[in-house]
Amino acid sequence: MSKKNTFAKLKELPVIGMLFSNIGILSVLLIICAALAIAEPKSFLSSSNILSVLRQISNNMYIALGMTLVIIISGIDLSVGSVVCLSGTITVGLITLSGYPIWLAIIIGILLGALCGFCSGTIIAQFKVPAFIVTMAMMNIARGAANVYSGARSMRITDKVFETIGMGKLFGIPLPIIYMVILIAVMSFVLNKTKFGTYIYAIGGNRESARLSGVPIKKVEIAVYTIAGLLAAFAGVVLASRMYSAQPSVGEGFELDAIAACVLGGVSMSGGKGRISGTVLGAMVIGIISNWLNLLDVNSFWQLIVKGIIILIAVLIDTQKSSDSALKKLLGSVKRLCGKKNAA
Amino acid sequence: MSHTVLRMEGIDKSFSGTHALKNINFELKLGEVHALLGENGAGKSTLIKVLGGIHQPDSGSIFINDEKVNIRGINEARKYGIGIIHQEIVLVPFLTVAQNIFLGHEPVRAGVVDSKTINADAQEMVARLGLDIDVTTPLERLTIAQQQMVEIVKASSFNVKILVMDEPTSSLSDEEVEKLFETIEKLKKQNVSIIYISHRMEELFRISDRITVIRDGTYVGTKNTSETNASELVSMMVGRTLKSFYVRTYNEISETVLSVRNLSRKGEFEDVSFDVHKGEILGFSGLVGAGRSEIMQSVFGALPSDRGEIVLNGNTVKFKNPKQAIKAGISLVPEDRKNEGLVLMNSVSYNIKLASLHFVMNGIAESRKKISALVSDYMQRLRIKAASPEIEVSSLSGGNQQKVVLAKWLAARPDVLILDEPTRGVDVGAKQEIYSIINDLAANGMAIIMVSSDLPEIINMCDSVCVVRSGRIVAKLPREELTQERIMNYATGGNEQ
């Protein structure tokens, strides 16, 4: 009894609680890392590879953090990939074509992404149009706008200062990783500690109850989509800096990687449930698997297939947790059958 | 009446540690209405799920017509003539009545669904139960009561011999309850045996032949309805004798806290005026759909009004949304606990803090300390039974869930507390506790409005009662003049004829 109590108390500590609620994805992550460490001890465990894996993960992480909020309020944002392209293109264009100062160009690029999110959010909240449709339209609008601006050509940028944003290092750690750590901390704080975070869970968990509890639903919804747009735009700027250019096709499929990270991390597609820590682990699993496949020289099309299968398995496990799941019933009937045979 | 159609013997069932059913016996005779009575969490629904093939018992046997059977799924249950009508309607709103009735076993002619036959057969089934429903209308256009009737028709389409009804009257008006009882009588005559689950004592005495009581997963006893009484049943259910069910000490009524004048909303309610004072419990009675809940929602800012004036603590107020009402000191405990009151998938603590975040902030962050102080304070005060404040609120019994909703709205420290059906779907023990909480609140000077369809509750708890009919307050009755007949007369318009 006392053992059980101390166990229950332990679970209430934030760190332990975080580990427990993510036990599934955490074990997957550990198994993959262990397997990789054994299979590829030299290349995987080298500090340069670890840093490069983290850096590769970072871009998806920025977007997935915003997506987590969106999915918790039982929404979806399909436009984030196009927003990555739009903000990168505008920022690079303003610097190279129009000669804007770098800081101003970056702010404009990022605010533009936030504006895309704000518009989607406003239409979704105010007019109750399904998020899937609104953000799909925004996906086309943003990519279209980027291509109109750039004439669908890639634009090179050679500015050293701009390069530092994506390529710079602090104490030997690439800057994108540092942004990632900061953003994870900020978003965890927002979701777990602020009123805004509590409201987000309430809206996804039970909209009517949230409304009657005085939650300003529309404002929160609009803010969530704005944040998602802002983070995607930030990812766009960092990516443009890393590629020394703005590309018309950049960001295609990014929305799916972000959604995959959330789903892998246990964020419920029906809303109300999910944690930043889960999304972080989800993004890491996806990133590490890609890294493994890269180390094995698997071509990118096979990588897509592997990613798809992993997502399916993750969702399957997640939905089979409940007691009346098909999987459990199947196992139960197998058990009974075996029991009968033994008895006979 | 003597032939036994169903016997459940020694049914035992455990779920990961909880012993839900302990050696339960149950017996059902041909053409009888057998009520199953017990507090929430006593094991009624688990027993029903065992019968319906949703759960397999760990031990024990089920006999149908004295033949031992193994029910392994819903389809097998149907094969044995077992039909279950759940508390919530589980039909498809966009399909027609006929399509709903035949959903999953449509007659097919040459690979195509034969809608002519469906409609004709469905209409005949509806007529057989003496109902007046056009089977070609989409289900969503029917009232809740009619939809429930469709559920019954659907169950009877499987040639049902044993029909389980789980709280069938929880969302019906008195008139609709009468219709339901007529239908039950018809089913009895067709030799259908009925297991009837309800908390409403008066109903059991009207409709049932026998009553079986279970408590904490164990069988307590079976009584012939004609040979028992409410207080005996209650003491069987709770395992002790409840002295006085209603708790009310009347207070000196002092200053007016809330006064509403000529509040109107087109098509919902008109010229509604009332005052609530410190320490007063003002009741709102009337038929379901009379507009009581809408009036309260409007006072609370959740439903806009066309005209009228609301004065709170001497200031004229106009709330655009519930947030403003909460800030000004009004709390509304909504009627529908699951859909409006709680975020079921979240913890007890989360739900309690949700309407009073402004009290637990520490700068821009919520303070863990303040939240846990607030939550444990209210959990103690309302005696909420939960293993921990962090467990999901959906795992609590109905009574405890309702106390969580109450705690949430008391934590917002209101001057005016509006309770919409505060004891709906709550078992007897918890009901009494809730009455005593409400009484204490009034004694401490809170102004309370109580909307309820439970007449004894209204009569025994309120200082005075407004009776609402078709969106208007048709009578204001002081405590001394409250009788069930009087209220019903005003509610139905019976006194005018």
C-alpha cells in the first residue's frame, strides 16, 4: 500500500510525470538510439553526428511546436509548409532585391507568417469554417504569393550576417539547436503554466464547457493559429539562411512531418490531449530514423515508406490503449482459446 | 407471468483490480418490468454490459429460457432476443426513422436496399407500439422523446424478448414519460420482459412489478413493488437509513442581490422579471422546454437577450459573454454535466480551477501552490471522493462529478449561484449531500437560483418558486403554497381550463 502511494506521489512530480505520460514514445526513442549505437557506434555516437541530427530535427521542431497547440484545440494547420516558403522568399527577396536591412527583412518575413496564421485563425474562429479547408486554402495562397514574388525562381543570398542565423555557432553548438531549446522551454511554459495554456486544453477537451467557464474561445483560437504561423515563418528564415537561398519548392510536406511528430508524441487528433514533451520526443524519433536511414544510404523514397509505416504503428498503438480496443479483444480471445485447449 | 425468461447466477466480474460485480443473481419473468436499482457505481451498467455481451463474466452463468448460454458479443445478444436502450441516443441524426430502424440489417432486393419494404415495415412497427411518427422524416427533426421511441422500435425489430432501458426518462418531460409508460405497457402485453434502470423512485412504483437492489457490486435483495416503499429501498441502496432526505434551514431574507426585469428573447422567453435575495433559494419549475435553462443562460451572458435589464448588487449590467458574468459574481452550474459542465478527459484539479484562474495566478504563470490549495479546500468542503486531484474526472461516479462541477463554480466565489438541475443523474446518497451543501451556501448568505424538474426537490428546498410556461413566468408561489399539484397546474396551464 505504502509502496503504491509513494509511486503515485512520484508520478505527480513534473519530471517523472512527463516521463510516465510519454512512456511509449520514450521507450521507442531509447530502443532506436540503443540499436543505432550498437549498429553504427562510430558514426552515430560521434559528437558531430549528434549535433547534426539535432540540427536537422530543429527545423521540424519549430513547426511541430506550433502544430501541437493547433491540434490540442482540435484544429489542423496545413499551411505551415507554404508559410516556410513564403517567409524565406520574402525575407531573402527584401534583402537582395530591395536592399532592406537584414533585421527589418526578417521581421517582415516572420510577421507575414504570423499574419497568414492570424487570417486562417480569424476565419476559423469567426465564421466556423473547418480548419482543414481554411488552412488548405492558405497553403495555396501562401505558396502562390511566394512564387509570384520570386517569379518561381530560386534566389541566392551571400550576405555573411544573414548566413550566421542558420550557420552560426555558440560555444560550438549550432544556433538552430539553441533556438530549438529556447522555443521548447517557452512553449512548455506557455502550455503548462499560463492561463492561455489551460484555455487551450479546455477548448480541445470540451468546447461548450469552456465557453460556459468564461474561456474567450475565439481569441485563443486566433492566437493559436497566429503562433503556428509565426513559428513556421521563423523556420522559413532559418532554413533560407542555411541554404544560402530561397527556393520555390521549399517546405513541401513540412506540415505532414510536423503533424507526424505530434501524433507520434501522443497529441490526440481529436483534441484536448497532448504535451510539448511528447511532440519533442516524436520529432526526435522521426529525425533519428531519417538519420539512420541516411547513414545506411537508403534512398529517400524508401525513407518515405518507412516513415509512413512508423506513423501508422504509432497511431495504432495510441488508439489501442483503451480497454475495449480491437487489439485487446483479439489478445483476450486468443488467451481464452489457449486456456480452453489447456483445460481439455 | 410465471415463466422465467432470464436467470443470471453468481455473476462475478473484475476490471484490473476493481471488483465490479460480486456473485450477483438476477431473474426476469415473462412480461414483467423488473427495475434495477442502485447508486451510481453500484454495478448496474456492468451487469447490463455482461448481459449484452459487451463484457464477459469471470464466473457465473446466464440462462435464457432455462438454457445455459454464452453471450460473446452484441450480435449474439440480439440472437437471444436481448435489446439494450442506452441512456444516450445512439442513432444517426441524418438518416430517416426507417433507415435507422433497419440500419445494419437492411432488406436487399437485387443488391439494392429495398426502401419501399423498409418504410412499410417500419411504419407498421411504429404503429404496433401505438406511436404517431412518420418513418420517412429524418431523425434529427424528432424530439428527444420521439428519438427514444425510435430506439425502442429498433430494438423490437430484432424480435426482442428482453429489453433493457437505462435511465430512459432522464431527458423527458412528464408528458413524454407518460407516453413512454404507455409504450412499456404495450410491450408487456406482447410478452416482452423489461429491465428498467432509473433513479426516480416515483417511476419505479408506477411501472415496475419487482425491484432488485444492488450495492457496491453485490446483490442486496429483490422486492415485489407492491410490498415495499421508498424509504425501505433507499436504505437498501445506501446500506443505512437516511433520516431526513432534504436539508433546509430557512434564513432571514435580506437585501436583493440580483434583479431581472422584462428580460426577453424572441422565440425563447418574454418579460421575465424576478429578484433573488441574500440567503434565498429561488426555484424555477416548469416543463422541459419551457425556457427555464434559456433564461438562466441569458442572465449568465451565454445567450444574448433582445431586451430587459439585469441589476446585480445595485449596478445595471449587460454581459456579452460568460466571462464577464463570472467576473461580476455569477456562477452557473449547467444542466448537462458531461457536455457543458466538465472537461471529462482532464483531471479533477483542472476542472475545479478552470473558472477561477484569476485567483491562482502568480504573475503570468499559474501557481501550483495556489491551485493545490484551492483544489484541496473545495474537495474537502464538498467531500469529493477521488483517489487524487490528478485523476481523470471521467473516472468518478456521477455524484462526485456533479460535486466537481459545483466546486468549480463555487471556487469562482459567486454572489449569485445558478443551479440548473443540480441533482440530475445523481444517486440518492450524493443527492442528500448536495442538498446539504446548497443549504449551507444559502445559510452563509449566497443568493441561489435552482432550476429543477424534480418537484419534491423544488418544494422542499426553495423559499419561493417561479413557474415557467412557454417562456413566461406564470406564477410566483411562496413556500407555504407549494404543492406538486399547484405547480403542475401552472406549468401545464391546467388551472386555466
